[in-house]
Amino acid sequence: ELKLSGTHTPAVIRYRGNDTDSREAHRRLRELLQRQQDSLQERHWQELGIEITPDELLIIQVEDLSSASARAGNAVGKWLPLMLFLLIATGGLYTALDLFAGERERGTLETLLMSRLDRSTILAARFLLVVSFCLGTAWLALGSLWFGVSQGWIRMLPDNEAESLLTLSQMAETAILCIPLAALLGSLLIVTAALAPDLKTGQALSMPVLLLVSALAGVAALPNLTLGPLLCLVPISGLALGIRESLTGSISPG
């Protein structure tokens, strides 16, 4: 049993940091000693004749001034950008592969190039088709998320907090940011599909692109990273942070 004394002799805990059981024993022992210390402190407080406990000396009450929709946007903004990037990339990947590598493999691309249409028109039409698939996938995902939250099927905050609803303005800003995102990812997918001689090779070439997209979009999960002028220039990370801040309501037009 610990006893109060005038000296401050520390209780030394020795453990092995590379051993899981040793780290767990260290954690439990620290919790046990902390509880014992609190108990002895309270007992000593009572012996001095003080009516209040040490925990009542300073009562701290924390109030969050942000709205429920802003807190819900902050919760969903940590993972939604990465999910949108992956959905957009996978939504337009097979469309791009079929329009370029697939037609080259089937031998129909040469027939199309022999028509009276110039190549820039053919490329623009295919680019718009890939971007439409990417953008449609993103907007369907956003619509499903908003509908699920509005119906109460998905809760962004704990049950003891206020009702968390994502507003239409938050969804509209995110949907607008998905337009340059779809154009950027659609361009990457078209370049990848154009370099592939067949569908199988195109699928193999697309894996590094998806990994790169995931790595750059994952910066939205970093809590201390905010959108600034320099990060706006980073191709995918800037859009990911922009989507996160549009959900939290902290984004500005500048």
C-alpha cells in the first residue's frame, strides 16, 4: 500500500517496449497506481478538513459553438474525399479501358479513325463520356450519403448529441468540387487506357494510378493539415482538402 510522505521518491516501472504483454502490463500498472494516487490524495484532502475534493477546485465545462451540420461534416470529411476519389477512379476506369484498349483489342478503333470525323472530335467525345461516368458516380455517392443521413440511417455524431444533418449547401459545394476532380481523374484514366494494348494490360497499368490517387487523397484524414495557397497547387491533395473543408463549412471562395 502506498503511503504519503514528504519525499518524492518515484515508483519505477520497468518494462519491455518491444513486447506486447509487457506493454499491456505497463499500461494496467500505471492505471492502478493512478487510481491509488487519486484515492490517497482524496483521503489526505479530507484529513486536512477541506470539504471539497481536488477535482472540484476547477470545474471545466466545454461547449462546442459549431453547428451540428458542421460537426457532422467534420466527421464525414475525414473519409469521404478518399472514398469519392476511389469511386470516381473505379467508375471511369473500365469505361476508359473499353473505349481505348478494348476497341484496339477488338479491332474497331481503326474503323472509327477512318471515318470523316477528325481525331480531336473523337477524343473529345470519349473524354466527355469518361468524365460523365466519373461525375455520375461521384454525384450518386453524394446523393446516397445525403439521403441516408437525412433519413436517419447514417449518424455522423454520437446518439447523445444533436441531430446531425448534412445541409444542401455542403452537398452542393462538394458536388461542384467533384467536376474538376472528375476531369482530372478522367484524363489520367484515358492516358492509362491509351497506353495499354489490351484490357488485361490496362488493368495492370491502372493499379499504380489508383495507388497514387489513394495516397494523395489520404491527406484529408490528417487533422492538422489545412488548405492553403501551396496545397491548392497539389493536383489531387488540394481537391481532397477542399472537399473536406467544404463539408465543415470553413472553405472560402478565395
